[in-house]
Amino acid sequence: MKIKSVELRTIELPLVRPFRTSFGTQNARQLLLMKISTYEGGEGWAECVAMSEPLYSPEYLAGAADVIERFLLPSVFQAGDIHAEEVAHILKPILGHQMAKATIETAILDAQLKMAGISFGSYLGSSKPKIDCGVSVGIAPTIDALVEEVSLYISQGYRRIKLKIEPGWDIEPVRVIRKMWPDMPLQVDANQAYSRNDIELLGKLDPFDLLLIEQPLDEHDVLGHALLAAKISTPICLDESITSLESARDALAIKATTVINIKPGRVGGYLESVRIHDLCVENNIAVWCGGMLETGIGRAANVALASLPGFTLPGDTSASSRFFQRDITNPFVMHDGQLTVPTEPGIGVEIDLDFIEEITSAKKIITAP
């Protein structure tokens, strides 16, 4: 197919409650949406998961919009007829910017699959009609507030709880939650907040029977994660450190991780995500699908990815209501702790164009030459 035009929109959605991690607090989610239109009459949607500021990763929303317009789209336009499978190769000369690249690949793939009448799940290799839901719980102002929030999510049926931690907010909140819910699958996420000097401290989490500790050390300190993994019994999961198939292969080779969180935006797209999934299946490594506070556009594709056979742990694929009062697609509603994998062509959700128009703060249409 051949791209006719690309529409970029900046939107902002308030969160139902502040979401605090070790790198900051969010009260709203600002997002970059992309819609591509093709000469064949096709249409594809994607969202860029880069945050407003470069805190989770070096990428940020305004920078992603700039690199998409100035460098990535001209390369795609120059290619002429294009398939999603070719996007990564076409964009490879432009270094980094995985989230921006993933946005283009996903929008093209959505249009391509809609034209072919194939769902995202079927194309990626879905093996189940529903997926188990986990929920990510931010750092709370008090232990009592944490207990209240976790209680709410458990009453709603979530099948796994993830607690955000940082130095000074780690052992005690985990101890309290584990004592109250001894059988609930529980894991923690540090978002790089610790260092090699904290190995003894992190070992104090061992008694709480956690599924994993996610990204405790700096993303560049893969060797440090290997040293940590050799000293504690709780499984180490890598998130920010995994930016490609090659980085995943290297981390496994030095035993820096026994679980991988696959985030499509972070690794450059869903096709690379599938390759990492396949590598982990070959090596008996568990994977799960992480979240970036996506709207229904990104959530739909994530749910499809999470239905692949290697995703054996519940991911951050929560219901739309976990973060937003109103989604920009038909909402994802959880039933008995699960979400249904969309089966309609492409990402398989209806876009609420009127609502998107209401919350758009910037819009630009880029026409292919």
C-alpha cells in the first residue's frame, strides 16, 4: 500500500487518580496520536507512548513528533509502496527513537491488516481469546492509602498486583500488602531507583514470595542485574534495559534476568516484540506485557500481543477505567479479571473521533510528496 497522508494529534486525558513512580507523578496523560491514510482507501491508527518529559526514557512527546515529521516519515514516503514488515529496515539508519518508530510501524500495520481483514491478534500469533489482567499501583502518600487502593483493585477482580517502589518505600509497604493478601500474585517495580550498593536491601524482599522485582538498577547496568540475581532468590525482571532483540539476548546470556517485560514502544514495535517473545519461549523465559498508560488504541494492540503463548504472567493490561474516566475508543471492560482480545480487523476497536476532537490541543496533517 502507499501512504497518502499522516495526521499527528496531541491530546491530553486526565487520570482518575495521580500515578506516582520513582521518577515522578502524573496527573494527566498527554499523548501523540497518529492516523495514516492510504491511496487505497485504508486507514491506520497508533499512539506514541513517549511521555511528556524524558523521565522514563530519553524519548519525549514533542521530540517524538519532531523526529517523526523531520526524519522518519520522509524515509517512509521515499520508499513508496510499503508493508509494515519493511518499516524497521527502512528506519534503521536513523538511530534510536524506538517509540517514534513503533508508532509509524503500528499505524501502517493497523491499516494493512484492516485492508486484509485480519486482526492484530491473528497476525501476531494469538493463542487465547482472553488475557489475565494485572494492575500497577503507584507510590501512595501513606500505607493506609496504599491498602485502600489495592483493596479496590482486588475487589474489581485483578489477578495480579504490582507495587511501585523506591528507597524508603519498599520493605514496609510490601510487608503490609503481602500480610493482608498472602495468596495474591504480587510483584514490585523500581524503575531503576536502586544501585549495586542496595543488593542487601533488595534481598530483604525475598521472604515475601514476589513474582519478580522489575528493573531495580539503572537500565545500563545489565551486569549489575546479573550480580543481583546471583545474590537474591526473587526473580529479576528487566524492563528499561530491554530495547531490542539483541539486548534481550545479551541479558539472557549473562543471566541478568529470568523474566522480561515486553513493551512494544520501548523495543521499536510489535514485530520486534514478537521476536523477543519467540526468543524467550525458546529459552523458557517468562514474558509479560507492560503498560505505558495507553488509551484504547495502544491497549488494543497490547491485549493482542499479550494473548501470545509465551505471555504466561498477567501484564499491565488493565481495564480502561483504571486510568481514564472516558477512553478514546470503546472501553476495555474487565470481566472476572480478564480482557477479551479484539477480533475485528486491525487493532479491532472503534475510535471515538468526536471525543478525540474535543481533547486535541494540536493537530498537523503531513501529505506524502
